[in-house]
Amino acid sequence: MTRDLRIRAAQPADWPAIAEVLEACGLASDDLDPSLALFHIAVLDGGIVGCAGAEGYGDTVVVRSVAVLPPYRDRGI
């Protein structure tokens, strides 16, 4: 794993960068509702390089939109 990697909960200001990561990885971002998604982001080299989201529906949680930018893959992110 990369030593300087930070994982943190996404903030509203992170949504544009999350959308960029998802789109760069071939995943749709236009159907995400920030009020429903619980996203965490991977921050490295001053930018968001990965993300993972979950949506809660009562007792059910759906994990979705897990992505890591291609140049940062195979590093344990």
C-alpha cells in the first residue's frame, strides 16, 4: 500500500472530483444522489485517486461505484 494514502469520508465539495474518477473508470456518475450515497475517497498526491460508495435502504446497504484511477491501480488502494 502507498504510505501517504489517506482514506476519508467524502464531503460535498468532493463530488466533482468523485464524478471525474468514476467517469475515468467507465462508471456513470449522473445517477448518483449525494444525499443517499455514503462515499469514502482515497486521497494521494494531493488529489482524489479512488472512491467507493454505499447506499442505504432500510436494513440493506448496496456497495457501488468502487473505482481507482488507472495510474494508481495495483498499489493496494
